[in-house]
Amino acid sequence: MKTRELGKNGFDVSEVGLGCWQIGGNWGNEIDKKNAFEILNEAIENGVTFFDTADVYGDGRSETLIGEFLKDKGSNIKIATKFGRGANVFPDQYTEKALRDSVEVSCRRLNVEAIDLLQLHCIPSEALLKGDIFNWLRTLKKEGKICHFGASIESVEQGLICLEQEDLQSLQVIYNIFRQKLTSVLLPQAKEKGVGIIVRLPLASGLLTGKFNEDTQFLENDHRNFNRNGDAFNVGETFAGLPFEVGVKLSDQLKSYRPNGYSMVDMALRWILDHEAVSTIIPGASSPKHIHNNAAASNLPPLSDELMAKIKAFYDNQVHQHIRGVY
């Protein structure tokens, strides 16, 4: 596993990290503690050094399991968690006390004295523009409660707002073959400012695995069922904002683009890593076998310039028009 630096004067992270939403168990099949530990252990065995979670994943369950798992490992894992989507604060009840309380609780769950990276969790643009919350984060950093801070965002506009903030370490973004607007707009500015890029939804909620068809069914409590049209939260967080049936057809077309020996997952993850502004990608995993397949992308050769241009044209001509939601 290769590593990259997460932002200027930040810390090294594995090119492929682990998104720990599934471990929280609040969507799809709940992952029991034994399986969660197997996933986390497999990640470490494959060179993953970066776990991304949030205080609301499973109402704290994800943080708790990570903290318990790492308690006796003595590992060099860096943990990023988030604040801002709890029912007590979202969308417009943000206070310094609520932030402090959340940090304290997250530290206890994670069994750490300070959080490596605390990210604002897709909070409204109005709160970002007001700016008070960034001052509270700077204070917590000075006090040693957090080591770095960043923001998980939903749109290019929000990213540009955050890039104006001093000491911003990272941006977490939705970025994949089906969602390329960031390539020319946000990534260059983040790189220029020394802000790391964490990529979530690198496989577009599984569309880019190429394993779905139009008849694929998801469990009732899986966001790919209840949020496929944005009924519960930002539609872009599910299938990258594409209508499911459209995404399946587009994914099928992409299969012919694969280089010899590459799976759909290989090509999708390698495409992201071939953008030098990206620090790490955080695919999720519902079983240990997914870890090895995802981690392998770090050591694959870069995609050819010809293929990169072909994928961009595919997005421009066939994908972009179908994307829904803020972007």
C-alpha cells in the first residue's frame, strides 16, 4: 500500500482508507461485532492506515467499535470522525458547547485523548459562511482536543467556501467516474492551498462495481432503497445522484473501457488515484473480502492518458446530464 500526505503539514495516510459507515449498522445488513473486527483487521493487514467514521454512524456504534478494536493494537491508524449531523444541532443549532460535547464523547468512544481529524459533517452553507464554527475548531486545536480539522461537503460551492478558511486540513468529497465536476473546479484550488482531499463514494454506492442490474433489490433500510431519489438526505450521497436504472446502463457501458486484467473496481478506484490532488479514497466494506480488492488499486499502474480522456468524454457526453442534487 502506498501512502500520501493529507494536506500540507498533515500526516501520511494510505492511498486506500476505510469508510466505516457500514460498521455503524444503520443501513442495510447490520454488521455484528465479530464481522466488524474482521473487516477492521483485514484493513490493517492490507496496509490501510486511515479510518473514517462519524458520531452519528449507528448513533456512535461505529466510533465505539473502532475504539474497542484499536485499544490493544498499538497501531499507527489515523482516525477521522465528524460533527454536525446530529439531531441536536442540524441544521441550525450549532454552538461551541455542542461541538465541545461531541468531541469529548467521540474521544471516549474512540479511546483517544485527541482526535486526529475532526470534520464538519455536511453542514448547511449558511453555517459555513457565518464562520463561527471554524473559530471554535481552531480553539479546540490550540487546546489539543483535536489535531486537525476539515470539512465533509456536498458541493463545489461549499468546498470553495471552506478553502477560504485558515488551517483547513482537508475536504471530504463525493468524487468518482460518474461525478467529475470537481476535477477542473475544486481539486486544483485545494492542491494549490495544500488542502488534502478525501474521496467518499468512490464506487457510486456500488454502481461502479458493475454487479447491479435493473432488477437488483436492496433491503428496506438500505439507503440505496429509501434514498435513491433523495427522500431522506442529499440525493448525491446515493448512486452519485444518478437515477438507478440510468446508472446501471452507464456502468454496463463502462465495462468495455477496462484495461486488460482490470476489474470495474480496479478501474474506478485507479481513476480517482490518478488525480494527484487526491490524498486517499475511503470505500466502505461489508465483508473482509472487499478490503483486499479495494486495497489492490494502490499498486496498479496508472490508467493511460488515452483512457483518462475517453472516460472524461464519457462523463461529459453521457453522464453529466443525468446527475441530480447539489453538485
